[in-house]
Amino acid sequence: MTYLYVKSLHIIFVTTWFAGLFYIIRLFIYYKEAEEKKEPEQSILKKQYALMCKRLWYIITWPSAVLATLFAIWLLVLQPFWLEANWMWIKLFFVLLLFAYHGSCQYMYNQIEKGYLNYSSYGLRIWNEVATIILFACVFLVVLKTTLGWIFGVVGIVGISILLMLGIKLYKQIRQKRSWDQE
């Protein structure tokens, strides 16, 4: 019975962790795009987005990452035989990648705390897809527990990500064309 409660809590905090990671990049994009606005709108927006980033990052995302990790460790204590499975080691590799991704978001957040962000909104949109790929890989690994299954899943999401990036690029071109037509 304890196992099911711990597993449920792990899933809940993984979900909120990913939600925070997805939304923080969206806020970074808004922050970056606010730099293109004229004053006083630019200052007002940047200040508001910086506040939203701070609250999301330290009230939701970081606590969720810590709690998801603690419940994951607890699950491994309750089910130590999982460490004998290849899929678990591959999943743990993706979790390490997720922590690296989280660290990169912390780096970007630190820049915003200093009043700037050295990334383009287009680059941030692409970077946001990395978390999606990690999520897909982990879910396919946990559900399918086979190497071939997660490979097909990841290849599929990479294909979808490429299509999304092409869509983003097309949208950007359409948006630029509209702004040129209005001038």
C-alpha cells in the first residue's frame, strides 16, 4: 500500500516539475519579446515576467524537482530490483539529462535576475522541445520497459519536434511578412 502512495506522489511531482519547466521557458520567451517593446511598456512587462519567473521557479519548479527525486529514491528503496533492469538505467540517464536541462533553465533565470537574457525567442522555443523529448523518452521507458519501444517513441517525438520547429519557423516568417505588409 505504501508503494502506491509513494508512486502516486512521485508521478504528481514529476508532472508539476515538467509543468514548471515548460512554463518557465514560455515566460523567458515573453521576457525576451518584451525587450522589443517601447518604454514604459518594456520595463513594466520585464518586471512582471521576472516576478512570475521567480514565483514559478522557487515555489513550484524547484520544490517539485526535489520532491519528485525524493519519492523516486523512496520507490527504488521499496523496489530495489528495478536497478537490475536495463530500462531503469536508461531512464536514470534521461533523468540526469533532465537535471542538466533544469540547470540550464537556472542559468537563464539567473540572467533574468540580472536584467537580461542572452537567448533569442526562437532559440528558446527550440530549447523548450528538449524537455518534451526527455518526457517522452522517460514515459515510453517506464511504460514499455523495452529498448526498442522507447527508441521508437523517441524517434517519433524527434520527428514531431522537427515538424514543430518547422512550423515555428513558418509562423515566424508569416508574422514577419504581416508586419512588413502593415508598414
